[in-house]
Amino acid sequence: MQFTATIGGKAASTGPDFAIFNPATGQQVGRAPNMGQMELDAAVSVAKTASLSWSAQSDESLASACAAVTAHIEAHSAELAEIITLEQGKPLNGLGSRWEMGGAAAWAGYTSSLSLPVKVLQDNEQGRVEQHRKPLGVVGSITPWNFPVMIAIWHIMPALRTGNTVVIKPSPLTPLSTLRLVQIMNEVLPPGVVNVVTGDDIAFNLGAAMSAHPDIRKIVFTGSCATGQKVMQSAASTMKRLTLEMGGNDAGIVLPDADPQAIAEGLFWGAFINNGQTCAAMKRLYVHDSIHDAVCDALVAYARNIPVGNGMEEASILGPIQNRMQFDKVARLVADAATRGRVLLGGAPGEGLFFPPTIIAGLRNGDALVDEEQFGPALPVIRYSDVDEAIRLANDSENGLGGSVWGTDISAAKAVAQRLACGSVWINKHGAIQPNAPFGGVKKSGLGVEFAEEGLAEYTDIQVIFS
Ligand code: NAD
């Protein structure tokens, strides 16, 4: 597969390129353009020009253009799902690339239907005060490799809906689906409204150049905390608006009244969705002493039947880890955890980039697999005896993206949820984000929110008109 980058509605001229590999087989699946400052400047410049007419449209016309983009993406779902599987590794089946495309279409559709009408703050004999929302101009989107198309949609659609234009830069590990997505969008959008640049991060760091670019008014970034902090630093000189969705180390707390059999499936998918390579996956599980062994047994019994294999095969429900660096991190954390706790399932690397679902009990805060974000298929289980202590241990993290509480007394579970220091808490499930609920992290997990009206507002400046 070789897709050109789209700049100003046209295929950008091809120069040097770089290879993309299928993590399931190690084989090259395609090549992407290796671009630099010149191509970035060209993309920003056409996006800036396009924003003049795009932002001048009526709200209804922006909404219907976004609805047309949504329909066109839906029509290309099967093709995009296959590209995602080939470059990312996740299976077509299960909660894999077809599911990712279903989410992408759902988010695109819902975001198209939102609007930010003028708010009348005051209207009396002292005067009328109106709050308007104005587009920013050019939005720079920087995405990671775990959900390449869904996260691109999360960034692009609210920007378009509010009258901004976009330059997107995907991860060097999964650029092909974004190159194709932007081609598809350009079939129904005016030239320059959505543009894409790709690079290998070796010859030139496009993300760093975007964060400092004087004509990009906002960066929406999803990725690691370390990179997000760099984005924030380089955005300072141009006072860019920022939405940063960064790493998490989400805790799940199983209360003593939980039913181990009933929660096993939810616990598994909360932790192992996309092989654990999910920002808001459950990355630490605290289980009450009284049901600890029963929960571990039920979880392991469910997990051992999940087929792991090449994502192009329909039988596969989980695929490989996406890249060598992530694989090595998971292998290091699991090897260390195995010396400290009890391996209940998995525990040793498989072939190539495959790593079996791994569950290790007998761990505690301070162990690396508990404290660090593993971003892979390995779940540490920590036994606790006092709920206050479990809450303290769950909150003992620099991150605060999501969390979950599991139990049969829902109001008791909600009371625990309110004491967790994180942006989202789920009861008897984990990571179930939805387009009508704002999503974002506290502490080092991010800045700002995505989704819903609150997320849409982050693509605008407020202007107040007093008359
Ligand atoms: P990463 O930070 O390495 O890369 C993310 C993006 O930043 C890539 O496109 C990369 O090319 C770009 N980049 C690299 N250097 C840059 C720089 N100096 N300035 C600007 N951009 C730069 O993250 P990753 O490894 O692709 O993704 C994994 C991480 O992302 C995990 O920590 C995970 O928790 C996090 N994540 C968070 C969310 C969320 O919504 N909170 C969602 C998915 C992933």
C-alpha cells in the first residue's frame, strides 16, 4: 500500500518515504511520505487560506458538510478497517478494527449534530450581552498508534464542525489509515480544509515543528505524557490553545459485594481491550480480600479462552503488540512482576510481537507493573482488605484518566467513585467512553476534554458582544 499525502485537496508530490510493517508478520505493508518543514509549511498555508471561506459558512452548512463526511467515511469503513489491521495489528473481528470504524462513524455523526449556539447572558434595560463562539483558524492534530482512525476522527470532526481547518500528523507507526482517511474526506470537502503530513520522526520531528508553528492556532494531541509536556512547552511562545489527552494508569476497585462470575468478562475487556494498548484501559486491579481468589479464578477462566493471532484471520480476537518498543516495555514489566507476584496466566513473551494475556497477582503499589503504564496485555492484581486503603492506593498515581468500581450496591459503588481522582469513573465496566460525555484526564493525564459540547467548545475562542 502506498498512499500519497493530501495537501490543498491534491496529492502532495512524492519525495523520500519510509516503510510501515505489519506487527503480526513483520512484513512491510506499505510506505508513507517522509516529509519535513517545507511540506508542513505548505499544508499550514493552504489550511490557513481555506479557513477564510470555511469559517465564513453558516452553522447549518458546516453541520451538513460534516454529515456528508460522516456518510462518506461509513461507506469506506471496510476498506479502512483492513488498513488499520494491517498496520496496527488489531483484529478485524471482536473489539478490533471494524469496531474502531463503528466508533469513528458514531463519533463523526454525533459531533456533526452538535452546535454551540449564541448564549444570551443578559438582556434587560442595562443592555444585551451575547456570548459567541468563534473558530480559531488552523488546528494541528497529532495522533498515536493505538486507535489511528478513531482518534483522528475525535480530533478532526469537532475542528471542522466549529469552522476550523486541519493539518493532521499520524504516528509514524500507523500513518497509512490516516493518509487514506484524509483522501476520502477530501472527496467531499473543499480543498485545504483537511490536510495530512507524515514523517518517520527520525529525519525530522513534524510534531515538534507543528507545536511551534506560528500559523497553527491550536494543537490537539493524543499520546504519551512525556511528549504532551514537550508540546505544551513549545506551544507557549505562540500561545496556542491545547487539548492534551495523555497516558493513564487507571485503577479498578472490586468491592466485597461484587459477584466474581458476573464481572469477569467486564474486567477482562476493561483491561485487555486493544491488547491493553488503550489510554483508558484498566491497568491495575484492586480486589477485596474476601473475594480475591474467586475474582482471579473467574478472570483467568474467561481470559484463557480468548484467541490471539493474526488480525486478518476472523478467528483472532486479540492481535500482537503494535511495536517493538512497547513489546520490550511489557516484557520488562512482566519479567519483574513475575519475581514479585504469582503469575496466574501468560507471563512469557510469544513469537514475534505476540504476548499472551497475562495476569499476575500478589503485587502491590511500588512494583513497576503497578506504578508504570504498561500499555499492553498484562494486568497486575493487588489484594486489599480496607476500602479506604484501596482508594488511597488507587489515587497514589501521577495520572488520573479513568477508574472503575465493581459491586452490587450501586450507590455504595458511586460513593467510592466520587473519591477517585480521575476524569471518568465507570461502575461495573471500564473505559466505556461515549460521544455525548466529556472525556479528559486530571493530574498528568491531560489538559482539557474531548467530546460533547464541552469538547467542541475547545475548538473555539469566546467573543462577548455587549450592546
Ligand atoms: P507518543 O507520545 O510517543 O506519540 C504520539 C504522537 O506524538 C505521535 O504522532 C508522534 O509522532 C508525535 N510526537 C513525537 N515527538 C513529538 C514532539 N516532540 N512534539 C510533538 N509530537 C511529537 O505516544 P504513542 O506511543 O504514539 O502512544 C502511546 C501513549 O499515548 C500512551 O501513553 C497512551 O496512554 C497515550 N494515549 C492516550 C490517549 C488518551 O486519550 N488519553 C489515547 C491514546 C493513547
